[in-house]
Amino acid sequence: MLKFLKGVVAGSGSGPNNLPYNIGEPYSSAWGSWTHSRGTSKSCYSYVEPQSTATIIDAHGNCLKIKVPITATEIMLDEPRHVVSLVQLIRKTGQIPVMKADEELLVGEVYLVVPASRAHCKDDGSPVSIFSLSGSNANDGHLAAGRNGVKRLRTVRHPNILSFLHSTEAETFDGSTSKVTIYIVTEPVMPLSEKIKELGLECIQRCKCCESFDGRDEYYAWGLHRIAKAVSFLNNDCKLVHGNVCLASVVVTQTLDWKLHAFDVLSEFDGNSEASTGPMLQYEWLVGAQYKPMEMSKSDWATIRKSPPWSIDSWGLGCLIYELFSGTELSKTEELRDTASIPKSLLPDYQRLLSSMPSRRLNSAKLAENSEYFQNKLVDTIHFMEILNLKDSVEKDTFFRKLPNLAEQLPRQIVLKKLLPLLASSLEFGSAAAPALTALLKMGSWLSSEEFSTKVLPTIVKLFASNDRAIRVGLLQHIDQYGESLSAQIVDEQVYPHVVTGFSDTSAVLRELTLKSMLVLAPKLSQRTISGSLLKYLSKLQVDEEPAIRTNTTILLGNIASYLNEGTRKRVLINAFTVRALRDTFSPARGAGIMALCATSSSYDVNEIATRILPNVVVLTIDPDRLSVLLVCYDVRSKAFQAVDQFLQIVKQYHEKTNAGDSTGAASGAIPLPGNALLGWASSLTHKGKPSEQTPLASANSSVPLSPVVSSASSVMDSSNIMPVRISSSEDIADQPAPVSPSSTDGWGELENGLHEENGNEKDGWDDIEPLEEPKPSPALANIQAAQKRPVSQPKLQGTSLQAKNTVKITKNEDDDLWGSIAAPPPKSTSKPLNLKPSEKVDDDDPWAAIAAPQPTTRAKPLSAGRGHGAKPAATKLGAQRINRTSSGM
């Protein structure tokens, strides 16, 4: 008698309380006398009341009193592969904590010795199936067969055989009568007959309603293939005879796998002892007469022993096929001759399985390997997934690239319940190739949002820790498909720490994808993470060696500006957009800076607009990049004019308010404008030449306000036919500053020193940029009035123009105050700025010197009075040289 854990749970005689599981509603069908019930896990083990002496309860339920002191190691030496746990802790925590090997047992406590696999098991309410068999006394024949089934199920392990979890036997008393019940706990399964009804596959004949089910034959082929492999394992590998293969002995798991059970009749095949005349199957009387082959009905055991080991179970497979396709339970053996419902491709194998001669019956192994009926896409796909570790990288890559299209041709329920878990598991444990991620997300799109969060999202979160660059690229490319399902806590604690490594990757493609992913992830990040980490990386990317990355960094800042707190916006936005973006040598980057300023116009007050934004935008109305005008792509000048109009409108509205006596806008003259869509990405490094993938990234996080001007310009940023290439003439090259080195800090401080610090460091890449002190209105007005009273002096034609002299003076006296330490490093080229004579002095009597705008980094050619370029000849250049001529007026 099996007494697994008997006595552990309040002793014997307590009925189902001995089980650490809750028994639910029974199914309407089960094999033999068994009752198949639903159930859930209650706890790993129950406990006994502590006694006054130290007690050990071993895995067999025996209570042993031991002398202390003694360590857990000494007990585990007597019970290999077991651990020791204190019962009192089990009661408090609901799980099984393991004692340390050198920990001593305490006097008066009760300890439980359990298998190591059951340690730390939680009370999670996970579903199980519970099979119960009752008898009037312990010597009942059904109970003896049930105990045989429990023993066989525990010892025989195969993927296509029902998984055993737990078993126990309880005896209850009702007056003078006793009742013995055997309980078997297995993985959650459902009888095949009920699963067929649930899927709508029940039909007496193969009528049109059955054929309308998507993949009916494929599903049956897959299930029969698994049962045939299970029977082959028993007959050919283990030399065992199941003896009772039929529809009732097959159950279906939650992933729609068919599994074989009902091992009560299972026995060894003793074909070597041909002289023996006794029954080979001790409990063959449990098998129905309709399922017995002719030799078994006649109890011709001599013939059975001379036959192959698979002869009896091959007949049973034929009975299973008949019941499956006919939709009815077999009532007599003669019904097997009716082959009207059997598929034509399976009919020859069906007839060989039911051969009247045992020696000529088809081996189940050959049935699984050679049957034409099993040659379909579903069986081949699942078989490939199950032996994925045996495939080479080329086979994996080819298979997973075809899988998204193949999944659409397979039965949807099988794809979601079987293929999807297999695919998620293979990705999680590294056996699948990177293209499998595309198939996983496509299958996940067929799930509801709740199912996607439980079946797909945990795998995706784990994949972010992968070191495979292809996996990381795939995750970032498809982040818009699952990003909204990620919770803020998961993003901040589990996803972002792994994604952020892409900012420093040597691959420009991965850096750009990481940058673009922040559009989805940034709204879910905490302010501490944004200010302490993200802004540091964005500051570094704004001086990246790739122009597209610099441009997209500016666009990202404009899109996530609403998620920054007010203090951070004041410190970061203007400096990032004006000092860096508007001074970039790449024309799309300058255009992105103008668009970002317009998109975040509500974040600036009137003083900032008038003194810091407009002066920097106005100079771009004469942007020297002629290519942008010719190709109507990244037209910096047009954007500059639109931005000037927008910001002047804000200042004008503020002026009208103050004149009307409304002082509400005096502190912050920001006037929010109607918003449209997010800023679109600039030309991508990863999607060149693909118009379908260069459209502006639409996201649900479209809370960043944009003006109508920016909306019309955003489509220009995503041109798929024209690459943003800047072509400069020899004249322009001398006037342009050298490109900013990506390794330069550009006056922002040592960025690398803080990139890997703890989040406690709240500094970001813009900390050393302090807002300018606004000039007092009265001195400015005084200068303007003084300039108006002075007589206007005529500009001298010799040398350079008036504008050039003013620019030199402001650059020398006020540029340091305006940009401070963030000014771009001086260019390495030796070209003369604006062709000025170094010996010429700045005119101190210039009336506009006090209010002139600072010189932009992108320098335009100076306007001159005549055709000359100054008295000093220009440096020798390649090609034809100009002849310096003196104007007639000089």
C-alpha cells in the first residue's frame, strides 16, 4: 500500500485533507473507475503539531525522535536528494524554507524531510488535476490496480506521458465500514472527449461542419502522432505493454498536447518465457471486451508472448483512431470494420494496425515516422521547435524567418496555446535565433492585452538582459508593438538599465535605435532616472559623430520635453536647442533645433524668447546651406522664418496683454499654442531608402504641443527619396567652422565621468549651462536712445563692412557672457573669419554696437560695399584663384 506522506498530515483517517491540494469539480468522463477532478495547489506540505521532543518526519511519513545537538547535514546524509525544513517556518511562510547544512536542530521542534525539488514551493493556487479511486477495503482489486498505476506513472517519464506530481492514500471510517481512497495529482489536463467538444470537433461523420474547423485534420494528426510516440516508447524502449490504449486513456493539457495515462494495466512484456501459461497482464480484466484483440479475448497468452511487444497496443491505437474520427465510443469489435470516417491517407495504416495476425500489426514507431497522414505543416513545425537545440544556426535562421507567414496558415488556437509558449521558452533560454522575436510579437498580437501581459511580456523583459546584439536590435526595432504594455515600474527597474547600454555602443545603428526607443520609454521613467541618467546620455549623443544621431537627439528632446520637470526644462532645453542644435554643421540638425524650439514654445517666458531664442533663430534666416534651398529638403531658412513669426507672435501677444493692464503673463510670457503631432524622426541610419519605414513615428504619447508651423515642417524631416547630404562650394568651406569632435565635451563638463554613477547623482550634461542674466530694461533703452541721438556716420568702404565690425565687437565682448563655457571649440582650419583685416580696429563710435546680435557659429558670407573682399589677399586655394581688385570707390 502506498502511504506517501501518510501520517504527515494530521495522521491517517483524515481523507482529502491529507492532500496539499484543493479538489474541485469532477469531469464527466474518466477512465475505468477513476474520478477525474479539477484542483489547485493548496501548499507544498501540511504540518503536524509540534511536540515536546525534537522530531523528524521523513519523506515516507515516519516520525523519528532524535537526540540533539545534530546538524542538518547528518540528516541529509541518510536521505539523499532531500532537505530539512522547520515545520514552524512552513506554517508562517506558506512555503518550505531550507535549513543550512551546518545549522543545528533545536530541542522541542519538529522538522520535515522533503525532496529538494519541493523546497521553496509557494501557495500559488496553480491548477492541477486530481484522480481519485475508492474501494470498500484495502484488498479491493481496483485499488490494487490503482496502486500499480500510481507506481508506473511515478517511474515512467516521457514528454507524451502524463506528468506525475503527487499521490497519497487515505482511509476513512463511517461507523463500522471503512473506505480507502487513492489520490493522484498530475499536471492540469482535460479528457480528450471533452476537449473535442470544447473545440467544436464532435461529429458522428466527417461532415461539412467539421471540415469548416480551421486545421481539424492537422490537429488530429498532431495528437495521434504524440500518442503513437508515447506507445512506441513504452513498447520498444521500455518493453512495457500499456494494454488499454483508447480514447478514455488520452488527456489534453492546457497547451493542447495529447498525453497518455491510465497505467493500471501496464505490465512488462515477458516474451522470453514462452513456456509460461499465466496471464502476462495481471489486471487485463479491467480492459473492456470491445478493446481486446482476438488473442487477448481468448486469453491466448502463448501467442501473445510469441508476438512483438507492440501487438496489443497497436490494436489499441486502431481503436483510438476509430473513436476519434467516428465521434462515438466503441461498443463492439465489429464496428472497427466501418472505415467510412477514416481519412484516406490514414486508412492503409489503420488497417495494418488492426491486422488479425499479431505479428503483422504495424509498429507504432513506424506509424509515427512513415505515415503519410502525419506529413503536414503543423506536425513539422512543432517537431522542429521541440528539437531546436539540435539544429544549426542556418536552419534556425531560415525557419524563424518563415515562421511569421507560416503561423498564419496554422490553426490559431494551436499557434497561441502551443507554438507561442514554445517560441517564448526558446527565446528566453537562448536556443532561438533573433528573427524568432518577430514571430513572437506577431503571435502575441493575436492575444488579448491581458494574455499578452502574462504570456509574452515576461519573456520580452528578460530578453533585454541578453548580450546578443541581434536580439537587442530586434527588441528596439519593435518596441512600439509592446512598449505601451510595459508598466512604469518594469521600465524603470528592469528594462531601462539594460537599454541604456546602447547609448555607448560602438554600433551607430544600435545607438540610434536606443535613442528612438526613448520616445516610448521616457514617459514611464521616473524624474530621478530622467534627470540623473537619461539627460547625460542625450547630452553626449548631441555631439555624436553621426549627424543623423545628433539630429534625432534634438528631436527626441523636443518630444519628451513635457515629461521633464520645470526646473530641468529651464536648465536644458534652450541650451540644447540653441547652443548645440542651431550651431551644428549638419543642416538637418539646425532645422531640428528650430522645430524643437517651436514645439516647446510654451516652456519659455518672454524674456528668454526675446534675448536667447530670437537672436539665435534670426541669424539662420540667411543660413548659408544653399543645397537645402535647392532641394526643398531641410530648408533651414524657411523654418527660421516660420519660427521667427511664431515667437514674435508670442512676444506681441504678451505686449498687448501688458498694455491692456493684464499682468498675469508678466512673470512667464509663455503663450501655449495649439499642438498637432510629435516631431518626426530625421533620416535614419537603419532605414535608408525605405519610404514605408521613414514616416514620422506616431505614438500615443502625443502630448507635446506643436504649432501649425512645426506640423507642416515635420514631414520634411522624413524625406525618403533625398538623403541629407550637404554640398559646399570652395567659398563656403572657408567660411564654415570645423565639425565638432564627438569626443569633445563642448564645454558641458566631462560627460563620461558621470555616465555610470548611481542615480543619486542628480547632475546631467546641462548642469554647467546657467541661464543668462537678463539685461535691465533701463540701460538698454538708454543705449537705444543714445544711439538714436547720435548722427549716423557713413561706413568706410575700405576694409570690411559695418556689419562685420559690429560682429567682431560683439563676439569679442559679449559672446563669452552669452555662451560661457559651452561655446563650441575653435575650428582647426586656418581660414579667416569674415575676411577681416587683423590690424583694423573696431569702430567704437558704431551706434549699433551695444545692441548688435551675437555672431552665429554657422557663418554667412559678409556683405561688402563692392566686389572686393578686403585689402589682405585670401589664402591660396585649389582651382582657379580670384584676382583681388580695388573698388573704384576705395
